Amino acid sequence: MDLGLLVFPHEGSMKPGALAAAAEDRGFESIWFPEHSHLPLASSRWPGGPVIPDAYAKTMDQFVCMTAAACATEIIKVGSGICIVPQHHPAWLAKQVATLDHLSNGRVILGIGFGWNPAELGDHGVEYSARRDVTREVIEAMQALWSQDVASYEGEHVSISPSRALPKPIQQPHPPIVIGAGAGPKLYSAVASYADGWGPMNGRDEIVEHLGPLRSAVAAAGRDADALDITVFNGPRDAASLTELDNLGVTRVVLGVPTEGEDRVLPIMDRYAELL
């Protein structure tokens, strides 16, 4: 099992390139950046509690930060943690991911989500109730663009006329796709049909309850259930709990670092590195 780091970057935090280089020097497997285009004042309660953290309004552009991290490093993987897929046009997102995969020499992990904020989704023209279907169609359209010389897609929410789209990703058929979402039958179906893994939202208990059914759904779809990428975001910070997750079949645990300067961040990274 690997360890990665995640940060909400803004203008007062440690720069993404410097953060990624420091993480690579300490042996971390991956560095992850979230995204929110904006935080509408009408935003409802977020999944983590009654008050939405200020970082959700301040976070910098995800793919710019991932590019800075990739260009400052050589080995560490760069991940979107997570990309709110229904808020993106598939042609642009496919090009961004493929371009970054080239700039990083094949180190991209595409963590994706459906979106939890109806107001933010609405400003992008996406109905909250349709977000899962929109996500599926965007991903399917991107997979076509990544894999075919001339690709097209026609869905209920996404339409792309026959087109050439380059570059293709270095990782084939595409970078790993990990869905960060709460578990249940809809999650099982999504992973089995178009993704490579799952990012549990509620830790150990959710993994124990749902990893078996998820693997069964993936196997029923004719895919290798043992190859699933299980990425736990905001995981535990003690060796015993990490060992238990490893024994459960978790691929990686991603630990959060504060959105602050290096005088605050580097000592925390050093403590995390002891867990390696």
C-alpha cells in the first residue's frame, strides 16, 4: 500500500511545485489536488459538516497545479482529488488529461466525482439529479476520444460530432480513473462500467461493508476485480490503522496537509514520512 498527500492550494499556501518536490524527496507515491470552480453563496451544507471550509472558495485551478507539480518532479504521481467531471466539457477535459499525461511522462491518476453542491453544479448548467448520468457520458466520450483516431459520441447530455482529438494519453487505454463517492449500488455500477477504482468517503467501515459487493459487480462485468484501485482519502495517521487498511486490500491512503506555508507543512510531511 502506498501513501500520498492532498492539499487545497491557494495564494497563501506552499506552491504546488515545491510541495510535490518535497513529497517526492520524502518518498510519497502521489500528490493530489482538489477542485471547485467557485463557491456560490447559495451553497448548501457540504458532506463534512454544517460549515463549508473557506478553502473551497479559494482553491486554485486543479490542472494548473497538477502541471506545476508534474514539471517539478520526476517520479511522484499527480492526481485529481477529485475532478468534478459533470462541470467539464469532455473534449476539453480529455485534452487536459492527455496533455498532462504527456508532460508527466505517464504519471496521471484521474480521481473523479459527481459533485455534491447543487448550486455549483447549477451554475455549470447541470441538474443535481442528473449529475451521475452526465459524469458517465463525459467519461465515455473521453474514453472514445482517447482511444479512437476519429471519435464521436451521442448521449442524452453529451454530444460530440466525428472528430480527431490529440494528443492521446501515454497511459493506455487511459490514465487510471478512480471514483471518489459514497458506496452503494449506483457506485458499484459506475465503477464496473467505466472506472478503475473507488475512493471510499467514510473510511474502514465503508470498505469492510462494500468492497466485497463492489468486487462482485466488477467481476460480473467481466473485469478483473483484484485489479481495483482503492484509494482512501483523508485516511488515518497511525501505523496500526494503515496496516489494517493494507490487509483489507487498499491500494493507497492519501493524507491531507494544511493549506499553509512550508514552515508549517514540511514538519507535518516529515511526520507522515515516518509512516512509510
